[in-house]
Amino acid sequence: MKSILLIAGAALLISFVPPMLQPSEIIAGFDFGQSKDGQSWLVMNDGVMGGLSSGQSSLLENSIKLKGEISLENRGGFSSVRSPWGKMDLSNFSKVNIRYRSSGQVVAIAFETNRRWWRPYYLLDLETTDGEWKTVSLDIQDAKEISIVSPTGEHLEQDQLGAILRIGFMTHEKKASPFEFEADYLRFE
């Protein structure tokens, strides 16, 4: 990934390579917080495709927070915070447990199996909680396959769980509104 840094009116091209997880790392989950997990997670908004939505993440003492406003202008419609790229092996797990709170937008747990943005990815919806903390347990294989922005009718298959490349939290309702999402932990069992 390359970024342009402006210093005193002069453009300087810099390369940035996000940190990677170890190959085939078996993960049991993420416990978010300032001195815990989430420090290398990055925000990705629809601006990567020309959209105008905003979203910022912050690490609180015991959680990660994504807050912003979704705009549908200029083909917009999403905001997300995502782990670094790396091979994550979830093949020994069937459930995901999460403690979270949200308002304004449905947020989904996103599972990516390919680095190309136009390739299908998988979303597991988390209902809004009106700002109240909620703990839920969901079947990982209920994650719906999305191709670009449309559901395909397929789901995350067992053989794909050993090849997850990135996990994140993503709005995707295509509804213009402010939103807040905060997660305490994400655990696999």
C-alpha cells in the first residue's frame, strides 16, 4: 500500500506495509483494549471506492470503537475496522462469541478469504443494541457470502475456515446515518 504525505506543500510518496499475522496462525479470538488486541487494526471506509462516509476507530481501556457517519453520496455506504492481513485458521471452531454494543447501523463481523476487493467475502450480522451491551453466540457458517455488494445466497463453508485472511467489523446497510459500534471481545469456540 502506498500513501502520499504532504510536508510543507511538497508531496512525499511513502510505502506502508501493514503488519501480518504469522502464517497459518490458529487464533482463539481477540480481547480488545489499549494494552490488549486491536492496536494494529485499521479503518477502511468507502472512500477507497470514491464514497464519502466517515469512520474513526479508537481503542478504549477494554474495547475497540468504530464511530462515524455513513453517506450514500458518490456510491458510498460503508465503514469498517479490520485486522491486519494474515492467514488465520478457524477450522477448529464453529461458533463466534462477541460482547458488543451498537447504534445507528447494523454492523457485521466480516471474514475475508481473498485480498482482492471484488472477490466474495462473508458477513455475519450483529443486530443493533440501542447502545446497550449485549453478548451473543453465533454459528460461523451462518456468515453470508457477499460479492461486491450483493448477497450470493452462499455461506462460509467449513473448508474455508482454515484460510481466513482478515477479520473485521463492517457497516453495510446502505443507510445514511451516524453510527457507533464498540466490541469488548470476539472469541471462537
